[in-house]
Amino acid sequence: MLHLASLLDANGIPQDVLTSQPARDHLAQHRTASAPVRVVGRKWWPGRRRRPAAPITPEEAFAALRALDRLSLIEHRPSTPHQGVRVHQLIQRATRDTLTSGQHNQYARAAGDALLAAWPEVERDTALVQALRANTDALTRHDEDALYRPDAHGVLHGLGRSLGGSGQVSAATAHFQRLMATATRLLGPDHRDVLASRHNLARSRGETGDPAGAAAAYTELLPDLVRVLGKDAPHTLAASNDLAYWREQTGEAAVDQSTDW
């Protein structure tokens, strides 16, 4: 639990993130196991096999937070669930330093899964969403490359959509520019995540008041979508429709969708 918390925002982690199903799955995988055993007849004897770890319940995850609070390793405040867990940055750093490179990458992906599981589909709770964004930023600072192995984690796309949906279009544009640049560097220019970030970036340009820029970006994107995904792929058709929309906003004729891009 402390490993997960060490990768998130020291100033406040929503309790629901650390008690979510992905967080509990992570805890179950690393639960202290009983001594190695092997089966001989109907009896258990020392050997190479282990009993499978039992699932972690929400109550057990909550109890882990309470135990860490009693040990003064975290500050757990259940009465303020959106910032229910605080961890001193020095404790976070010391905890991260115990991880191998492989563990660091694995735990970062698990933390991303936990954030995504706690993210509401409809963002009515502004305080919760702001905390989730802050924690995603913190996770990215701690281990950005891990969030692109083997592909761009969904929480990265979710953060950009959240910013754009709340009206922070400039921030969303900057986020998708960084996502595109990092994904291109780590995954290659034809990776689906790069194409998706280019699509999001083109839309953001239109939403910031630059319909001509959006149309130009979609015009550049469509041939790559056709080449990589195919002309009839859903993402290709969506981009074609978006191009038609932004061309219309500039006063140009809508794109002929029967044309080979």
C-alpha cells in the first residue's frame, strides 16, 4: 500500500483510489504468503508450492491505511475522502528507492489503473476530479516512461479529456502535445496511441478557436489513419467527420468522404 501511495500526490490521495479494485488486486499479488509447501497425500509439507493469495477486501485495504497511519508513515483522514491520504515526500522518496526498476514500472501501472478506476464517467464532483488530476500529474512525474510500456496508459488519455471537458482547453492541448511527443519517442509514430493523441490534439486546436488549424491537423492525420488502421476503421471515420465539421467552420466545403485521402 505504501508503495502505491509513494507514487501519487503527497498532498492528498483520494481514499477510493487506494481501496479500488485494481489497488486491491495489486495488494493481493504482493500479500505476504505462507511458507512454501508441497502436497504429499492429503498433508501439506515444506516444498516449492504456495497456497494462492486470497483476494483483498475493501475493509482490508482500509485497515492497511489505518495501520500505516498508526505507524506515522501516512496521514489517513477518512473524513476527507478526496484527500484522505497524505504522505511526506521524504517517506515517498525512501519508499520508491526500495523498488527495482521492474517493480517501479509495475507499481506505476497499478497506480494508474487505480486512478482510472476511481475516475467518474460524469465529473460532477469537482474536488474529486481535481484530486485525481493532481495524482495523475504526480504519477507522471515519478515514472512517466512506465505509463507508456507497453502502451500509453488510459489515465493519460483520460486526464486530457477531463481537462478539455471542464473547459480547460489550453491545458488539454498542452497535455496532448506532450502525450504525442512522448508516445512518438517511446512507441513510434504509427502507434495507435500516437494517432489517438494527434486526433485529440486536432480537436483541441479547434476548441481553442483555431478551426483552420484543426482542419489542417485532421488533413495531415487522415492519410496515416487510413494507412495504419484502414479506411473503414471507426477512428478513421470519426476523424473524417471531424475534418468535415472543422472545414465547415472555416467556410470550406465539407470533405468528400468517398475520396481516397
